[in-house]
Amino acid sequence: MSYQADIEADIIIVGAGVVGLAIASEVANEGRDVYLLEKNERFGQEQSSRNSEVIHAGIYYEKDSLKMKTCLEGNSLLYELCEKNGIAHRKCGKVIVATNAAEAEELEKLYRKGKGNGVPLRMLSRREMVQLEPNMSGIAAFSSPTTGIIDSHALMEYFLDKAKSNGAQVAYGTEVVGIEKVSGGYIVEAQDPSGASSLMTKVLINCAGLYSDKVAEMAGIDIDEADCRLCWCKGEYYSVRGGKNKLVNRLIYPVPMTISVGVHVCLDIGWRLRLGPLFYYVNEISYQIDDSRKRPFLESSVMKALPFIKSSDLHPDTSGIMAMLQGEGEGFRDFVVRHEYDRGLPGFINLVGIETPGLTSSPAIARYVSNVVDEVFGN
Ligand SMILES: Cc1cc2nc3c(=O)[nH]c(=O)nc-3n(C[C@H](O)[C@H](O)[C@H](O)COP(=O)(O)OP(=O)(O)OC[C@H]3O[C@@H](n4cnc5c(N)ncnc54)[C@H](O)[C@@H]3O)c2cc1C
């Protein structure tokens, strides 16, 4: 049986965020027709451009989880990539600081967890705390020297250029609206301003971020049975003005007392200082923020560690929304990166719940997916 398709592809990737771009840069080569379909007019307009731009070290995640493994691998791959290709970054390190006895107890546990994950960490003496961060107050802290910051836009541009120079084609303003499993692959229905088109592909990779559960559903997966229905979690940032950025030397994080890492110091490459993200679950996508959540910022643990930041220094800045598998009050959930052949979908590679540390993990996830793709093509 033959199918009518406007384009015949070897690989279609849905979504040009940092993960889709990283994968495109790995799987594209001269012998393959690779298409990257993105519903927005530009790449990286959703999670990938609305985050803290931290190169995480791998401290927080369950041992041997995909989050832990891809974060550690991604951390070293990113530094290597940045050095080689002139991508702006800074291995500034971070400290995690406890401001009371209960936090100090949790700090100790987190330190052991991070060490157990193989992350280089160092418990600090009081004297070292003062030496590293003279303006910080706290009763105990450890440092993570391999944490850093990166220009995420420059990283995405690098992946995009590499993918294109290896022959990948990128279609912006092109939304995937339907997927049909056919013999030898998938028919992907896409909608762009000029109308509808259909593309035939052998391999289909779902990197649709906030909508990746919907794309999985289009491919025929029962997302409730597969336990991969997403929740959306909004994180708000406040900028800190008044020259206070000169009073911090590295990233400063609180001890996570809930499931999130907590409101922390964010610094970009230009050393602009923000606090955030303050997370809460939402049902709609709106990036608008006002100062109605200033109080939780003022009450957050990190503010106790940074007594030089006053309420009048804080101004609502940006926000981002994260694709979470973990619902409110629920425990750890790992990334889903899965070749769905056992659900009768050979060649469908499904990525769902790629929340933090997805930016850090992106080059490692791309390598992992590239190996799966090679297996599908029998390379
Ligand atoms: C507030 C916040 C802070 C974070 N901080 C960090 C951090 O400091 N360090 C870190 O490592 N990670 C961090 N993360 C996580 C990181 O940003 C994400 O894991 C990463 O950006 C996910 O990339 P992605 O490509 O999977 O998703 P996205 O960037 O969301 O890209 C998905 C793309 O798919 C497209 N798409 C969706 N549906 C369709 C469709 N049907 N057809 C075509 N295109 C479609 C979307 O338009 C989008 O461009 C943070 C995230 C947030 C929200």
C-alpha cells in the first residue's frame, strides 16, 4: 500500500527548543533527509529561552536516573562545546547555604546525595564561607565548583548551525497537528500559513516540550496509561537592581525544602542579577507577571542569606513555564526518553517531561537519541 505525502523524510523532529536542536545536530548527516518542524516563527521561544541558564552539576537527582546521568554527562559536554566553539559561559560555581538548623540538617543530606551521584562538592568552613561570599549570611554551606552559566541562545544557535550544515531543514511556523502510523513509518500532518501538508518519515522524534504529551497522544499513545500527562509549572523571576550584583561572586542557592530547588540567585553572562524562579502550577500559558507574588520572594530562604537585598531592589522580570510530569505534591519523576517500539510504534522516539536540568542535559540526551536512531537505521 502506498501513501500520498508531500515530502519523504528519513527523520522528522517535532520542536526546535534546545533539545530538538541538539538532536538535529547529532542525527543529521549527508545520507539522511532530516526535517525539524517548529510551530513558532523562531527556535527556542518556550522553555529554552525562559530559564535560569544554569549548567547544573547533577546534585539533586535520584541516583542513576536519566536526569542524573544526562546532567553529569551534559555538564562536561557543554563546557567542552563552549570552549571549542566560543559559546559564552562561565564556570562560576555555586554555593548552597543553610540559614537555620533544620536547613543545615537537609544540607548535609543533599551533600551526601550529590557526592553519591559523583558530583565534585566541598563542605565549607565558616572562614571559607566568608572568603567566597563575604556578603552572604548562613550557618553552613557547601560549594559546587562545576556549576556554571551559559548563554542559552548562543548554544541553540550553535546546534542549529551544525544541524543545517549537516543538511537538516528547518520549517518554522509549522505545527504538527496529526500523526498516523503506516507501514514503514509515520505520516505527519502539519499546518503552516500556506495550508496543510503531509510528510512521510521513517523516524519521528517528539521534542515538543510543553506539548509533548499531546504529540505522544497524536501518535496513538494513551498518555494516562503511559503515565505521561504533563502539568505546567510557572516560574517567576525578579530582577535585583541597585548594583547588588557586585555583592555576589557566584550562584547562591537555598537548601531545597520542597520539591523545587527553591528561589535562588541567577546570574547571566553579563552578571545581571535576578532571583527566582518561584514556581507554582498553572493551567494556561501566560508569561505575564506582576508584583503580586513579591511576598513569597521576600520570605524565601535565599533572602535570609542575602540580607543586603531589600524589598525596593526587587522588580518583576520574566517568567518561564516548565513541562512537568510531577504533579503538585508528588515525588521525583524522571525524564521520559523512550523508543516506543514496544507500544507498536517502531521509529517513534518520545521525549516527555524534559524539565530542569534539560538545558544542561541536552547534548547528552542528543547522543542517547542518536544511538537509538542509528539502531533503527541498522547502522
Ligand atoms: C523557569 C525555568 C528554569 C529553568 N532553569 C534551568 C536551568 O537553569 N538549567 C537547566 O539545565 N534547565 C533549566 N530549565 C529546563 C530547560 O529550560 C528545559 O528542560 C529545556 O529548555 C527543554 O527544552 P525542549 O527543547 O525540550 O523544550 P522547549 O524549549 O519548550 O521546546 C519545545 C518546542 O516544541 C515546539 N512545539 C510544541 N508543539 C509543537 C507542535 N505540535 N508542532 C511543532 N512544534 C511544536 C514548541 O513551540 C517549542 O519551540 C528551566 C526551565 C524553566 C521553565
